[in-house]
Amino acid sequence: PRILLLNGPNLNLLGKREPETYGYQTLSDIVEHLTDVATEHDIDLRHEQSNAEHELIDHIHAAMGNTDFIIINPAAYTHTSVAIRDALLGAAIPFIEVHLSNVHAREQFRHHSYLSDIAKGVICGLGADGYEFALLSAAKQLKQTNN
Ligand code: DQA
């Protein structure tokens, strides 16, 4: 199975950025660990991070026809982007939405997501573990579809 991990704006600063909220691991630490987990499960994991909305949209388009599942942390675009929602709807690739922090325990404007109602599932508040749980769940869902 081929899974695309997509990280949105400011997540390149992980480790340095508000570590009490987002943790001390860098994005490369997280991706390195996830790649190991993916290998153990025979998953081909690709990763892209961008601070630009149109680049995230282009990555979603480019995934059409070659990706079985997307794991996405859209970061601030979660709360603003109809365009990313439409890209995911258009690509029709199942996805899990992940947030490091518990967005529901934070400012009101983080409580709404433009993606949650069209996601297979949503994980938030579990830090970097959330990505791993999403990966394991995606692997399990893909096995079920292929059987
Ligand atoms: C985030 C939560 C968003 O509200 C915020 O804008 C982010 C990161 C998270 O992973 O907790 O940049 O998606």
C-alpha cells in the first residue's frame, strides 16, 4: 500500500515552535520514525510538507492514481481552507486528519475543521503518536479493503 503523509504550514518548525503545545520532536524525527513503522507494515510512505496552500493542493492532485490513503495535518488550513477540502473530495482518496494538539481545548476558531466531516477519522491531542496511530489504522483499513 502507498500512503502519503502531508503536513501543512509551520509544521517544518516542529521542535522549535511552541514546544509545550506541539512537542519537542522535529518533523524529521517524526517522519523517520513513521518510515520505520511503515516499512514494518509493508507500506510505501511518502512525505510532503508545505507552507503554501496551492502546493498542498497540488500534492493531493498528484496523489491521484498512485496513493491508497492520505494522512494529513493541514495545520492552520484546517480552519480556513475550502480549497483543500475540495481537493480531497476531488481526489477521492480516503484520509485521516491528524493534529498534534487537542484543538478542542484551544481557541474557538480551532474547533471547526473544513475536513473532519469528510475524513475517515480524526485524531487530535495525542502529539506525534497521532500520526503513528493514523498510519496503523490506514494500514488496517487497506488490508480490509483488499481482502
Ligand atoms: C495543528 C493545530 C492547528 O490549529 C494549528 O494551526 C497548527 C497545528 C496541530 O497539529 O495541533 O498549525 O494542526
